[in-house]
Amino acid sequence: MAAEHFHRDEGGVDVADWDEWTAAWRSATHLYAHLAGGGTPQPLFTPVRLNPGETSFCDLTVAYSRFYGMDVSYQQNSGFFFGSPLFVAAGLAANAVGNSVARNRAQAMAAPRWRDHCLARAVVTDRRTLCFTGQQWLAFDHEAVVEFTTDPPRGVCFLNFSGAEPLCLAGFGTPWLSVLLCYFLYGSAGLPRLPYLRSLAAGPV
């Protein structure tokens, strides 16, 4: 079962976490059944100011991260050595090792990976997903989403965009959030066609 999958992956969770995950999963399956059956999501008031005609349906806390690389510079040492051939050779070798370490460190820092990890407030509307990372609000238009994927049993989902870095949202509420996002991205008719929602279509644990 999905809940068992979560338990194994986490290496054991306490009772409070287990109960929260089970309740979150049950809520996600109920939302899936409701929306796939032709229902509509219930609007939820949020104090966040929205655009005219925009409606919010979700306001929760998630684990947030973005996938991208960085431009990293490093300083290369070109020291001058004077003395015996052995001393000069040893100095040049040490220089080369130091430069290699600095270069490898810079390459590792620049490599694309998931960054900006934090707990964020996520507000989902019929048009956008808004995330407050603790410093600023970031808006992700649903029209800009090229692909959405999710792994409900692991509590994680990914949004890929045409002109922005991929976004990852994770946490107990992510299965429910994934159903809501799929509804706005693909419509109620698209829900049964999405293979990654089959575990939710199976019903509560």
C-alpha cells in the first residue's frame, strides 16, 4: 500500500507522522474520486491578494526546491619557484594539485542540482501556484507548465516549465496537492489517463 511504501522509504516514522500521512493520503484519494467523478474543487479563502477573477483553492506548507546550475569562478595559482630542480618540481606539483582541487570544487558547485531547499507556503489558484520561500513570493503560471509529474507514495511532485527552472514540492500534503494541480493542468477528464495517479485512484489505504 502507498502508506507502507512511505513507511519503508523513511526508515520508520513516529506515530504522529504516520497518522498525518495516512490522513493526508485518504484526503487525496477522496479528492481524486470527487474530481474524476465530475466534481469541482472547493474554493479556499486566502489573505494573499490575487488577480481579478482569480480563485484560490489551497494554502499549505511544503518542502520547496529548484533544479539549476550556477556560474562559479575559481582562482588558479601560478606561483613562482626558484631553487634546485627538485624543489621547483615539488612546488609545481603542489601547485597543480591545488589548482585541480579548486577546479573540481568549482565544477561540483556549478553542476545542475536541486537547490534553494526550504519550507515554503504554497497557494494554488485556478491560474497559478504561488510559493513564499521566506524572502519573497514566486508565481508559477499554470499556462507555462510543459510537464507535470508526481510520485504520490513518496510525497513529491515536479513542475517543468518552458522558460524557468524545474520546481519540486514535497511533503505530506503533496498527494492531495498533486491531484488539485492535475485537475487544473489536465482537466477532470485527464485524471484517469495519468498513470502516476493510479495509486490514488485505488482508494484509501
